[in-house]
Amino acid sequence: MKLRIPVAAASMLMSAALLTACVGQSTASQDEGTITIALNGPIDTWNPQEALTTQSFAVYPQVFASLLSTSPDGSAIEPGLAESYEFDDTAKTITFHLDPAATFSNGDPVTSADVAYSEGLWAAGELYGSYFSSIASVDAPDEQTVVFTLTAPDHALLGILATANAAVVPEDLGGVDAATFWKKPVSAGAYRIASEDVGQSITLERNEHFAGDGSDLPQIVEYVMVADAAQQLLQFQSGKVDVVNDVQLDSAGQYDPSRLQSTTSAGVVVLMLNTQVAPLDDPQLRRAINLAIDHEALLAGGFADLAVAATSVLPQVVPGVAACEECDWPTTDVAAATELVEASGYDGQTITMTVPSEVGPEKLAAQALVPMLAEAGIDVELAAVPESAFIEKLENGDYSVAPIVYNALAPSAVDPLGFLAATGILFTGSDPTAANDAIAALTAATDEQATQAATAGFEAWAFEHTPLVPLGVPDVIYAVSERVEGFVPNPYKAWYVEDVTLTR
């Protein structure tokens, strides 16, 4: 699970021609064996257990490898470092058989001892450790076999083991201290880190020890941080960039539509309501906020018709996520909202909605929300802050109301639930017990009915207490050069460069 760090606003000095034209793309400036990918911002760390941002988890699949992986469209679990596995529900074990060719970027083979050591890092992670709570022990009967003994037959764990949160690293970090290792980690993915200009660019080179068939892989992967939407468009049109990750909704119309690929994202834009500060500590006011929102108009205006209605707080694309029957989030009832406002402790004071100063679905949605809430008698003003300050405010609880996109990383409901639990229900200061209870139910679930019951139970709690209001599920949009073949849009925003080829 990760937060989307918002991207910068398009320049107000863009020409009218640029604003209206869908210009084709030139590929003349591209190096033949290099794929260049534009990110909206920098990664925050090379350690997956400490990362929060979408950008980090977009880069990790190229560098790190896990026991399992996902199909290009994110819908299926596939082999990773483990070429096969057996899940024994009765014994509550998963036995993994490592690919004998699996090798780290330093040339050392990947062994069961590396997996056992790595699992200790996963479980100890402050943000994501709860994802692995069902693993009771790890045994390594030989160098190529790993056995996870579970507390319950946790099939949801398989999706987690296909993400960078379960990246396998060398035992004891290869003998170096953690600070040194995570500056330039040894890994087992298709690429290794060649260089990094922190905050500006990352250059990856093909890992010559990669276990897969790397004959058709691009030789170099160049990530460039391009926060400005206008610059993203210009660099794509000029051929300097092959792929723009996560094209902004309000700028998508400026691209050649034949070069855009999209899918409904595994994320959701939510309005966070800080339950620890007045007047948002009153649940009646929080429920009033949801009822005051015209969700249909919000999709058309705040999301430029490039989103679908959110029917749950959890990302609804994720397998196993189910809305509860009584949770009708998209209902609009201004009269009922006004009554709840009058019955609450709200006295008409101005409530500050903190938003990122850069354009993104969060800010667009916020602008549309202000007049909607005013109709119910809720006075809201926007306070725009830089993205770094925005995240800091959330982490410190220094806000009243704020919109944000949070994205699932894995095809497992444990992923968003674990993140919500670790962050006090997404920085709202709420009791995480309901999320933890849902995780426990998921790990014990043996069929889809039990899985959906677990998530629906959490949704019922969220609807009753309203720490979050789901606003919409935006499309994830990629701009893809004609020289990139085999690209498949991924709802988790974590696609593998090894799945594409470059035309010569």
C-alpha cells in the first residue's frame, strides 16, 4: 500500500496551441536500448519496508524480486524467485521451491537462508509488518526449499508475497550495515541500480545475473522525475520520454489518445476526517459531510469523468473487497446533512481543508467539495501546502480535513487493511481495531464468502464511524510510446519493464 504524492501544476504560461493540440510523438532522440520513464516525483527510500509513495513502488519491481510475482495486468499470481509452491490447508504450510537459477545482482545465488532472513525483515517492518502476521515460523530444509508455517490457512498472503514488501535480500544484508545496504541494495530483479541523482533521476542497468530470459530486455531503464504536467507532455511528445506513469486526469486530454492506455486503478480518493480534533471529533458532523457531497457531480467535475463511483473505503478493484449492503456511500441528501450539522457540536466555524499545492485528483476534488459542503452549512476553506509539508501534516495529525489517493500494491485485501491499521485508519487518529480484526478474519478465511465477509465487516464499521469518505476511484492512465511493445496497464501502478520490448 502506498500514498500517491501529488504532482505539480501545469505551467500557466502554456500556449493555447499546446493546451488544445494532441501532437504526435517523435522518437528520434531515444537511445536504442534505453527506456525512459517519467515519474511524478522522487522515490522516498530504497527500503520497501519504509516506503510510502507510489513512485517508490513503481520503481521497485525492476530492482527487487519476491517469491511470487503478478501477471502484467495484476490479476493473477505467477512464479517469482520460487518456481513452484504447495499450499497445505490442513498443515497450514506453504512450501516454496526456489528457482535454481535465481541469483542476486552481485552474482550470489538466492538460497532458502536468504528468504528466511528476509522474512524477519518483513515481519519487523513498522508500516507493513502486519501483512506477515500469519507466518508463525520459517524453515529451510535445504538451500532450495523454504517452508512457511502459518497460524491459519492464509491464502491472502500469496498476494502479499508477490510485492516488493516481500523482496528477498541477501542473508545479513551481505555483511554490511543497514544504512550502507539500503543506499544501493543488492537485489535479484531484472535490473540493478547503476546511479542515482537523488530527487532527479535513477539509472538502472540490466542485471547480468537475472534468472529470467533477459535477451529482449531494454539494456537501460532511466527514470526521470518530471513533476510538471506540461513538461511531462512536452518530453513525451519530443521522444525524450517513452512512458509517463500516472498521467494527470486533467491533462490526459492533451495527449494523442492512441498513445494512452488506462484501467481502473486499485486506489481510491478519500476525504480524511481527523477524529481527534474539533469539530471533526463529532461523528454526526462526519456523517453530514458524506451526505452533503454530490458524488455524481464530483465525478464529472472533480475527476474530469475519468473515475468511477467509490462504493467502499477499501480499493474496490482489489480481490476480496466487498461493500457492505447498508453502506450507501454515494447517497446525497443535503436536507439530512443539514439536520446532522444542526444536531452536532459544529458552531459554524471555518474548517480548513489541507490540500497539496500541486494539481492532482485530490486538489481538483477539494475545489469541487467546498460549495457542496456550504449547502449543508459547513464552512470550509482550502489551505494549499507543498507536497512534503502535506505528508508531514498527515503524519503529525496536524490537519482537520484532507483529501488523498491511497493505492493498493497487491491483489490482496490484507494490503490496504494493513496500511490503514498501521496509520490509525489513514492518519485520522481512529482506533485500528476494526482493521486488525478484519485482517485476522482474512487470514483465517478459507473461501471467497468468508473473505468478503471480513472486508464487508470493516466497511460497516467505517460507514458507521466515518473517519474517511470515499470520493471516487480514478483511472490510472499511462502515456506509452509507439516504440514500447507489450505494455499492459496495471491497476497497482507497479508494472515490470521485463514484460515489454523496444522496437529497433
